[in-house]
Amino acid sequence: MSSPLLGILDNGALWWGLAACGSAQLSKLVIELVVHRRWNPKVLVETGGMPSSHSALLTGTAAALGWQQGFESPVFALAATMCFVVLYDAAGVRRAAGLTAQRVNGLPDGLWELHPDQDPALKPLKENLGHTRLEVLVGSLIGPLVALPGLVWVGSPLVLAQHWGWLAVG
């Protein structure tokens, strides 16, 4: 019995990449508790900050694909090049956009005339968009550190469900 759902459940690279991303996002909550001593669950859904969950997602998925398909495979090459683009973008373009937003938010109120259809209470621009190089580096290390052991020792969610007797696929 083959179905798209079973195929997705058997895609260990996808799930362990997502697990790496989730681990990075959860670590933001732990860092918020330990470093800033405050409970701030908003960090679970916000962009930016330590570590980069996008980096963890891409490097974890790429490492898992390399492990499964071979590090010489075109699929791994595609995943690796996507990693470079995302990591560069996070520490470059998105970070620059966040720094620009910070400067715009620092401008005095009333600097521009509002059009009649604009909201007089303009919200400040989001400043925490990108990452420092260290945040990208830590995220990119979390990816393979979560994905590879999970893929090797556990496998896919389908394998896990079969092992626990939740699903019998023949």
C-alpha cells in the first residue's frame, strides 16, 4: 500500500530537518529564560535571534539528504546550495533590513505627512529580521547534530510508528 501520505511519513530527511528547526526554536525559549530570566513564548514564532532555526532546518535537511542519497548526489548539491543562499541571506540581506528598520524606527514622529487614508498610529517596523553570523553558525551546527543521529538511530516517523505498533504497512 503506497500513498503520498505514507511517502511523506517515510521521508526521514524532511522530518529530521523539521525537528532540527523545532529544536532551534525551542532553544530560543530556553535562552530567553536563562539569559533574560523571563517567560516569553512569543520567541517560538518570531524570526531572528539565537540560534537561526532557518539555518538548522536547511543544514539538517541537507545533511540528512547527503547521508541518504550520498554526498556526491545532485540532490545533496541542490540542498547544499540552498543552504548557502539561506545562510547568506539571513546574515546579510535580512540582517541589513532589520538594521534599516531600526534606524527608521528611530526617526522622530511626524517626519512624514500622512495621507488621509493612512492610519495615524503607524506601527514601528520589525527590527529583528535577520541573524548575526554567530546565530547562523550555531543554527547551522544544530541542524546536522539533530538530523543525523535521528535519521540513523530512529529513521522516519513511519518506521517509528511501525516499531511502536501504531501502523502496519506491508
